Amino acid sequence: MRFERWLYSIPLRLRSLFRREAVERELDDELQFHLEQKTQQYLAAGLSAEETRRKALRDIEGLELRKEECRDARGVSRLEDFVRDLRFAVRTLRKAPGFTLTAVVTLALGIGANAAIFSVVNAVLLRSLPFPNSEQLFTLSSNQSLPDLEDIQKRTNSLSAIGGITVQALALTGEGEPVQISAGQCNADLFSALGFQTAIGRTFTAAEDSYGGPALVVLTNGFWIRFFGADSAIVGKSIRLSGNSYTIIGVLPREFWLPGRPVDVLVSLRVTNPLAAKFRGVHFLKTYFRAKTGIPLAQARVEMQDVDQWLASQYPEEDRDFHRRLLPLRDAIVGDVRPELLVLFAAVGLVLLIACVNFASLQLARSATRQREIAIRAALGAPSGRLIRQMLTESVLLSLLGGAAGLVLAGLGVRLLMELKPAGLPRIANTSIDASVLGFTFAVSLLTGIVFGLVPALSTTFFGLNAKLKEDTRTTAGGSTGYRLRKLLAVSEIALALVLLISAGLMIRSFTLLHRVDPGFRTDNLLTMRVELPEARYREQAKQRQFHREFLEGLNAIPGVQAALVSELPMSGDYITHNFVIEGRPPLAAGSEPEVQTRTVEGDYFSVMGIPLLAGRDFGSEDRTGSLHVVVVNRAFVAQYFPGQDLVGARVQWARSKPPDWMTIVGVVGDIKHFGPGKPEEPAIYDLYSQTAQQWKRWMYPTIRGAASPGILLGQVKQRLWAIDNQLPVTQVFTMNEVVAASLDHQRFNLTLLGIFAGVALALAVVGIYGVMSYAITQRTSEIGIRVALGAQQRDVLWLILGQGLRLALVGGSLGIAASFALTRYMSHLLYGISPRDPQTFFAIPFVLLAVALLACYVPARRAARVDPIVALRYE
Amino acid sequence: MSKPSDLVQGTLDLLLLKILTLEPLHGFAISVRLKQVSGDILQVSDGSLYPALHKLEQEGWIKSEWKPSENNRRAKFYSLTRLGRRHLEREADNWNRLSAAISHVIKLEEA
């Protein structure tokens, strides 16, 4: 029905629009025909010739009016009006290039910054995960072991697939330097849980995913392209991973993606790592649960809760206190970053608001100069609705132009954001200007144009007209509504800009505090890297220990070099915790023993790192394999478990060690900022590679202190390493200073953005103040002229104007301080070492703003001070 | 001179559509025909006729065509569309119900 109507109406409408002349002519012909017929009728009735024509015309009650009604009936005039308004707007804007450019640039800054941040928010928070039916995907807040997953599978009905994966480094050997790649060790169900098929070949089956099954590998698309040049005949070939040969059975599609570290290849956990796979107590698998279609989260959660209780009662030592609770996968991935992205989004929103206020203010200034034109048009009978519509057209045209320019800026902005590489933001790599960003930008631009065009339009037509006619005889200071409104806008701009400046100030202060934090060790001249021993050739601890010994000997033989090994490098993000018990303390229920950070070292680690020894002794040459098992603890450990007590000689052991393996504490070292400059250290136990029973700790970070340049040093290190084993890749090569800097990447990202926003806001506010003051001076020119004529000095005039600007700045500033006081607490999670109401920042920043505001007033004020009274008095 | 307000709102559309059910007509002929058919009682002013026709066309209820008139001049002839015929049926039903109800009420008062 509706469609059929369009069948008639749309061609008609298009014809009325695009073949306007033909349609007009037809309308004319039609009415002429009518008049002729009517005339003939009257003639036949015996009226005189001229009278018939007049009578026919009178019958129709105004030919032109009727034509207009016919046009209205066709729904043309509205569109025509719009086209006319648009043409008029283009013409007037072209005639005022300065105004147009300022308005467009202002809006482009505001809209562009918003579009850029929105594209990040879109990529990270809004866009759905790249999995088919991703709303059915869930995860658990904690990692699980494979036996746990098997039990969950057996004891639930609401889940269709349960995938588990852990990412481990494997060495890819073959030609040239050995390379470390990251291998996802997973179960066969992972592929169906994530909902991915292979692009080429197949994935491994449940039957192949078994202990002692065939060594098969599935490649990710990126790895396939990088290492095999996208060879389409790859299936069936084999690669050597950490000493074992694997047959390639498939390649995943480009869309395949896993949260966290990127993965190069996927192998079966049961095949590759049977020992760890069987171990219920090692919870190292990230999990992906796919719910059956139509199963609500609540139902799956109830089932999971039952399994959780069952596991806890069945395996108290391994599975107690896990609180398995299903989380929607998306929440689990982006949950942490949501608040901080929202702070950025709010900040950039403020920038837009300032830009819009500026825009409104500019338009007000312009409409003031156009008031005569508008008043005349109104007096000639233009309805105020039409006048408003026309002004809105102009404003929307400007805002859309601003939006288009903003989009270009946003494109550059997104590239800049990617350069800043905020490592902590998941999914940010997907950031791009897509349809929703375009839609957002368009909506924002349109809204800006309408809302902030309405203010000046209304103020001109409703408040302005009568006042204008009365006012025009004499220009007085601060008289017009427009000026009062503009002052209000300038004040709000200053207030908004101050909020952003204070936020950025807080970030800068907390960042400098972070930089000044003593990490607890010396970061200079320290080169670090990661080496991992493949299980195939280094399963026995004797072999590992021999490697450690030879490697350290080789490193320390390099002239001017001191080197040691550590299993978890400070600030690298790596950490391992173990449950432990203290000898002589009341026994605790299995599974509820306290957790402690565990770090394994070899060589003179503490002296290489410059970590001070606080009590007892350092590890020494007397601590060897087979001698008394000793450990060193940190200050945080003492504070938590032995406050005010002498603990040297006390013994600890990992919970449930079989056979018992008591370790004697021989020394205490200082705390380091292991988790980054902003985070507190946790209690930690250091033990030795040569004494630990954990044969699975096959990775290490050599920490190498030497004055030589990192490049030269690295060459020497590789030479020594490959003299021992030329199949070992070296990865994550960084100086310690780079590691520290990387740990602050996140803060740097937030700081840079807030800094840019504050800068833009300040610039916009300055433009706003400058504009208002310049306008105020043109309004007061004759007054100033009188003052000068009556003997006022240049200085007096200067102060008069500056005082006016100062008042605006003070009012805006106070409002801004109040607003900041209320708002900055929402960014407390981004700050370090200061309160969100840091008095220094709140005191210092407003002065910066005040100074800049005065500067913005000074330029027009000087101009005013130089006014020639004769010219000024003539100025009307 | 009868004003458009003399006709109940919307009935002009109904009348115009009804007139056009018989044959395609141009505007002038429509006004003449309406006067004839209603026995000189109903009359649409020349002023409101054409806007109404244009509106009906825009709604898709009638369509127009330029054809030679009876005296061999080019004139714009309007004819009913399928959509218009359906609309007319519905509106005529409504009108019948409404007028029947109204005359019923009026008779009731007389009794």
C-alpha cells in the first residue's frame, strides 16, 4: 500500500524538483486553460469581453496565490526554500572567509578530536568481538587446569564447547637464526568454542588431541604469510618447534583473533605438554565457553556454581577458593579499561563543548553585524520561523564543513594514537574510521550546527529585533543582549578549559612523580633479554643447570660486564606466585595458604641489579645444588610475615611439597618496583636455579650490566650463547630503561591525550576571549573616544579594558575551579601519588589560565588605548 | 460564491474522486460536472479546486495526462488510479456511515 503510493509520488516529487521549469509551465497552462474555459462560459452567458476575463480571474481568488498553493500541495516549496537557503548560506559564507575559516577550524578541532577518540572507544568498547555469535561466549575470571575443564564439560549441559589455551614460547629452528614464536597450546574444542574454521586444511580432532597423539600444528594467518609467504600448498609440510617435528594440517582465517598476546601457531596441549596438561593444580589455561543457543547466562552460571562447589569439595588442595563465575567474554576483555577510556571521552567531549561555545559566540558576533539586514527582512514580512530556518541552514552548513574537516583530522589523530601504542588497551589495533565513526561524526556535526546555531538565531530574532531598532541610535557599552550572551559564553569557555587544564595538570604531576619513583634497583647500563630452553633437549635439571653455569661464565667473561639470571624481570609484567607455609606456624587448610611472589635467580643477581642487602647474607658460591636449600626474601615479606622479628634462619616451603623441602631464609633484600613504578611491591621469595625443584622453570632473563652500547653488548651476548647452543632464540631484548618506560606507556598515553585536549581547549578559550574583547571594544569605541577626549590616558584605557577581561577570566576561573573540584575525583584511578584535588595543581593552573587570558585581552586593549578620539567619536 | 469551508473537511477530496470514477476530466470540466451532478447545490470554488487536485495527485490517488480537449485545446486530464479507487471506496463507506448516523440523530430529535 505504502509502496504503491511511493510509486506515484516519488517520480512526481522528483519531477517537481528537477524539471521545475516544465512543471511551472504546465501549472501555468492548466490555469490558463481554466481561465479560457471560464471566459467562454461567461461570454456564452452574454457578458462583455473585458468583464468576463476579470470575473474569471476574480473567481480564482488570486492566480499567483493559487499557484503557490499548488506548489505547496506538491510539497515543493519546503525543499525549494531549503535549496535557496543553502545557496544563500554558501554565498554569505564565501563573502566572510575569515569568519568561515575560524568557525570551520574551531569545529574541526572539536569534532576531529571527538571522532578520533570515538574510533578508539568504538574499537575497544563498542564493536562486537570478532567471533561468530560472540554474545554466547563466556570466560572465567581465573585460569583453569585441563582436568578442571574436563570436569566442567562432564558436569554441565548449557555449554556447547569449552576451549582452553595457554601461550608458550617455542623455538622455531630450521634455517638461519633460531626464532622464538608464540605457540597456543590448546584443546581441540577451542576452535568450535571460538567458532572458527580453518581457511586451508583442518584443525586437529578430539581423537588427535590426546596424550601421545600425533604432533600436528595449525598456523595463524599472519604467521603463514610471514614465514611461508602464504604458500597455499603448505598443508602436509612440517616444521621443527623446540626440537620436535610438527606436521602442518591447516591455516586459520585472517579474522582469527585471541585476546592477549598474539599467537603464531596452535598445537595440542595434551600432545605438546602432557605433564602440565595432566596436572590439576596448575591453573594456566585461559578459557572460552560457548553457551548453547538460547541458554541464558543465569542458567549457565548456576550450573557453573554447582561444578565449582563440586570441584572444591572433590579436590580441596587444587580447586578451593576459585569462585568460578562465568563472565561475558567482552566484559572480561575490556572491563578494566572502560573507566579510563570514559575519562578520555569525557575530556574530549569538553573540548567539543568549548569548540561549540566558540562557534556559537562567533555566530553571535556575526549576527550582531547582520542585525540591520535581519531587522529589515523581518520588517518586510519575513516570518521569524523562516529567518531562523535560514540562519540554521547556515550554521548546519558550517558545522558539516567542520565535521568533514574534523574527519580528516581524526584520520591523522588515529594514526597518532597508534604511534603512542597504548599496550594496555585491548583491541586498539582494530581502531579505524568505520561506518559507526562516520555516523557519529555526522550526528555530532549536525547536532552542533542545530543546537549552537539556534542560540544566536533565537537571540537575534526574538530578543534582538525590537531592541535593535531602539538601540541603533547610540552604541553603548554592554548594552546588547548579544554581547551579554557572548560574555556568558566566554565565561563558560574559560571554566571548561580550566577543568581540562587542571585534569592535564594532575596527570602531569602524577607522571613526574612516577618518573621520580626509586625503582629499588639501578636501571642504567642494564641490558635484558629472554632466553627459553626447549623442553625436548633440556628436560633434566642437570642439563638446565649446566647451561646456566656455562652461560653465566661466558657472559661474565665479556670485559666490563657483570651478568646474572632471573626468572621474572622487574616491570616486564611477568610474575609467578606460590602458596607457601612457614615452619612452626599453625597449619592452614590445604588451598588457603598465603601466596607469595616467587623469583628464581642465578649468579650475583642482587649486586648486578643494585638491589641492597638489608639483613643476613646474599646468595654465595657455597649455595649449590645439593647444599642447604636457601632463600632470600624482600622487605615486604618481612613486613607482612615477620614484623619486628628476626627471621634469618627461619624456614619456609611451598605448600604441600612432597617430599617436604624446607628452605632456610638467609637474607633480606630491599623492595623493588616489580609491577611498575606506580604499584607497590608484594612479599617475595627469591631462590636459586641451582637449588629449585621446579624443573619446568626453563626460561630466564639474563640481566647484563655493562657500559658498552646495547648493540655491541647484544652481539657479544649472542656469540657466547650460541657457542653453548646455537638453537636458542633470544627475544625481548631491551635496556632496563626501555622496560621502565614501557611500563609507563599507559600513563604516557593518557597524559599525552589529556595534554593535547587541554592545549586545544586553552587555544579555543583564548580565541573566545579575544573575540569577545575585540567585540566589546568596537562596541565601546565611542565611549573610549569620549574618555580620551576628556583626558583619559592610554594607560587608563588599557586598564579599563584589561579589567573587563580580568573580570570575565576571574568569574570563569572560579566556576572552573568549582567544576574541577567536583569532577576530578572521577580520574583518581589514573593518578599516582597525589589526590585528585591536589592543592598545588588547583593553585598553580588557574594562574596559567589567568595569564593567558590577560594576554588575549591585551592585544585588543592596546588597540583600544591607541584610539584617536576624533575617529572614535565619528565612529557610528 | 461557495467557500471551501462550506464543504465538510475532506469531503472535497471525496467528491473530486467520485466525479473522476466515470471518465478522465480536466479541472474546469470537473467543477462543471460537480455542479450538474449535485443539482447546483455543491460548488467548488475555482480557487480551491486546483490545489486540491494537485494534492490528490501527489497522494497518488489520481494521475494526470495532457490530451486534446473537446474543443481541441491541450488540457490536463485527471483520472483515478487504482489506489484512488480503493481510497474512494473506503472514504465513501465512512461517509455513508457518518451521514446515516447524523440523519438518524436529527430524525430522533424531530420525533
